[in-house]
Amino acid sequence: MSEETVHVPLGARAYDVRIGAGLVVEAGAHVAPLLGGRKKVFVLTDETVAGLHLPTLRAGLAEAGIGMEALALPAGEATKSWRELERAVEWLIAEKVERRDLVVAFGGGVIGDLAGFAAAILRRGVRFVQIPTTLLAQVDSSVGGKTGINSPLGKNLVGAFHQPALVLADTALLGTLTARDFLAGYGEVQKYGLLGDEGFFTWLEANGPALAAGDMDLRIEAVRRSVRMKADIVVRDETEQGDRALLNLGHTFCHALEAATGYSDRLLHGEGVAIGCALAFELSARLGLCAQEAPSRVRAHLKDMGMKCDLRDIPGDLPSAGALVDLMAQDKKVVDGQLRFVLARGIGEAFVTADVPRDAVLGVMADGLAGRG
């Protein structure tokens, strides 16, 4: 089985994303060149990942003579909060972490976002390494330097751009995910094909079920292609002034649905992205931007993967269509009071626009809610 490397060329802040099975076992060899002779790293993780994988990371670092101190925070989206951020930063200060030390984010997107933000603000910037343990984090949140926490008023409203020094995406760790968590991550994988590469989406239609069933070579290839696409977009637009907004395909709908379900396990982020992508293509078709075959194809693939693809797939009550659209207005993608949507002219042809009539969005949401029967 191969190890793949995607380079993210950002000048002085360039870094590699290494992808393959068994990278945590070899973590010491990968991290040592960044330490300048230092013999310790500082790991932020969550209690679930700590129980499953922390001994492996400790042993992998020890192979290169590197020790570690670790803080395990509670698992779950609620950890992306002021309280847990303060706890993490104060722990790093108590451990006497200096600017040339290395913080390691060892977990899914929540830990990656929080640990990266802690590293960004500690001493005005400490280097950190991402070791993402979920599919969603490996293909999305660990790459590109977005870090942050949630506010009670909305998701990811507090944060900073802070690029990692290295990303180790160990695909062997994906074997410990539940089927639901793996498929939630896949919601971000299929997004890459939908936004900019129809060939990749076609590849996923052919290989997605085997990939989900555990084929390691297919998993490595899916992660590599996703990371390559994200890296290319980040290099063009690091701080989301233009092209990077394409990565938000499905997210305007998703964030409203997450808020409506209380950021709970009723709806995982990647599930919301998948439903959001289907809704974005449905909206695009209704606006005459793409053929109706496009949203049908999106939903058919998600159903083939056994994933949520409609509002009716979300358990429990949802607010009215109007209330859901109002929740979208709190999104970070509002510019000068106008909500920007990522829409599509077809599979692989996404674009950003603010020219979307509220009535059209209301209609898509109302019909989706009506379908919940």
C-alpha cells in the first residue's frame, strides 16, 4: 500500500499532507524534523480518540525518542467552546509551551479546529501538526488553516487562519469509525466532485460502496484526490476572498440545519453537508442553472451510499421553512447583508452568487419539509 504526499505551496508556510495507512505508528520519524532537537510534543485530543489511539501515538513518537504530554477534552461538537478553548490554552501555558514547540491536534474536526486555534493565539502563534482521525477531518478540516470555535450565536464565528506545519492522514485509523461517522465524512468527499471535478464524482459513483466497505487503496485515493483539490483551492485563495468559498457547497443549508437540530447527533456535520449539496443542486435546477438530472444524480449516489439526502431523513421536528432561511442569515458567508450561495451549472461546475431570490430558497425548503410527511 502506498503513501501519498500532497504539498501545499504557501511560501514560508508551505507544508505536506501525508496520506497512508500506519502513519501514527511512524509519527516520530515524520515529526522529528520539525522539532529542531526538541524531545517533547504537546498533544490535544479527545477522550474517545485517547482511548483508541493515544498509546499508538505515544509509541510511534517514542520510536524517535520523542516524549509527549497530552490533554484529552470531551468528545463532541460542544467542545468547540470558549470554556474548552480556555482549558486547552491554560494547559499549554502551564506546560510551558514556547513558540518553537509543537502542538499536535490528534482527533477529528472538533479537536483540529480547537487545537489549531489554541496554537494560533498562544504566544501569538505556535506551530502545530494535524493528525486527523476521521474521514471528514482528513479530507477537509485538517487542510487549509481554518481554525476556530463556535459561538452560542453560530458555528465557527470565532477563529483564525493558522496553517499547520504538517498533516498526517493515517487512513488505518478510519477502521475504528462507526459506519455512520465514516459516511458523514464521505459527505465532504463527494462534495469535491460536485464542486469542481465531475470525473472524480463519476469515480466515486463506481467506487464509493467498496471504499465505504473498507478497501484501503480506494480510501487512500479518495483522500488524496480530495486533499489535492482542497490544497489547490487554498493556494489560490487562502483567506476565502473568492474561490475558496466554493468549498462551502452545501454548507449554507447545512449550518442552518445544524443550528435547527442543536448541533446534536440528530444531524452530523457531514450528513448536513450531503443534504445541503442535494438542496443546492435542487435550488440550482429550479433557478434554471442546471438540468433536473443533476440533483437527481446527486440524490441517487447518496442513496446508493446509504446516506441522508433529504430533509425528511432528519429525525425529529424541524422549524418552518422561513425559520430555516432566517438561520442561514446568521451564516459567516453573509457579505454586506447579502447571503452568498454556492450553486452549480452541473456536476463539477459550482460557482458563488449572492443573486438568489429568498422565495426560491423558501420554496426548496418548504417542499423538502412537506416531503417529511
